[in-house]
Amino acid sequence: QVQLVESGGGLVQPGGSLRLSCAASGILFSDYIMNWYRQAPGKQRELVARVVSNGNSYYADSVSGRFTISRDNAKNTAYLQMNSLKSEDTAVYYCNLNRGLINYWGQGTQVTVSS
């Protein structure tokens, strides 16, 4: 019933930009905290950014100033604008909706920043 679909990943040169989207269905999007996580091979999954329903956002130190998270509750969609991309940003990016102990996850979208 609940589906999260990420899109917008791909290959980009260092210094380039990508915008990831996460479209939710079967859920009242505004009831959930929206998170972007990423996981690179051999590394732990890490929280990249978070936005609550009122728009307040938080960022990992590694992406602060370069990434911007946003959400459009009317469209049940969240975004991650990624600028000044670095090779170390290469990972699979996952959107996550959280409400207390409830979590929903997307399938992930690959972001590759070439060296």
C-alpha cells in the first residue's frame, strides 16, 4: 500500500548538481518526518538530511551548505538538492518516512560522482 519512489540519481561530475525526488503514495505524507539516508559500499548507512512537516531541516556536517532538503506536502513529495558534489557523495540514496517507530523506505537511487 505504502510506496516510496526515489528518482533523480545518476552520474555527475565533481562540482555538479543533482536533485533527488521521493514521491510517496498510500500515506499521509505530512504526518511523517522525511529523511534522506545514503549508504556507500563498505560503509554504514548515514543520515544525510531530515525535514519535519513544518519545514525545519537538519543536515549532516558532511553535506551542510551543499545540500538542501525540502518537502511539498500537497504533492506528497520530498526533494534533495545536491550541489557541489564530491566523489565521497557517491552512494545509494534512500528516502525514509518516520513516525515514532514506524518507518517506510524507498528502493534507493544510485548517485555516482566521477573522480
